[in-house]
Amino acid sequence: MTDSDAHDDGVILDDLLREAAADAAGALWRLTGDDRQLDANVVRLRPDAIVADHVEPDLDVLVVGLSGEGALRCAGIAHDLRPGMLRMLPRGAVRGVSAGPDGVVYLTVHRRRPGLAVRPRP
């Protein structure tokens, strides 16, 4: 068994979007597995939906536009969010997303946050 066999996190985007309920929004797909170093999500926003501006203090996030259109705001600048758009959002920067009239689908990728672990006192 190879590493790629151990985690079946592959997805065909067209199949994912076709099989998702028409009103499904949020994370349609995400990486799984306890020993991975990355987190990734395919996110769909409904038409004209907004992810409010917020700050991610610890993680740089890579965003890739997959379908539809919208706007990606980062550090006070609005960027087109459309298929093929690739942008890195630096940690500490205020960011948000607005979907266009037909909605938008995008991929986010960032380093995985380590889970909380209970450890005995030294």
C-alpha cells in the first residue's frame, strides 16, 4: 500500500458539484486523515452570500477559484474570485468573500492546525 492508497481524498470537481444538493453551501469536500499536514476545503457560497471580514492570525491560506464568480477581499483590496484565480492570503490579514449573483466555488488550502492533546504534567 502506498501513501496515496492510505488516504482516498481524491475528488472530481464536476462530480462533486453535480452530486451536491442544489441548496448545499459551505464545505462540500475536505481532506481527511489524522496524520495529514494540510487542510483543504472546497467551499460553495450561494448567490450573493458573504463570508464576513475576519482575521486568521496563525495561518497563510491559499485560495483557488473553481466555478462561479465573486470577490475575495484581503487587506482592504477586492480581487476577482473566478475559475483559475489563485491568491495567497497572508496570516494576520483581514479577509472575506462575497459570492456573485450565481454563487461561487473555491478551494482553500492551509497548514493543518494541530489538534488539542491532553498530556500528563511533566
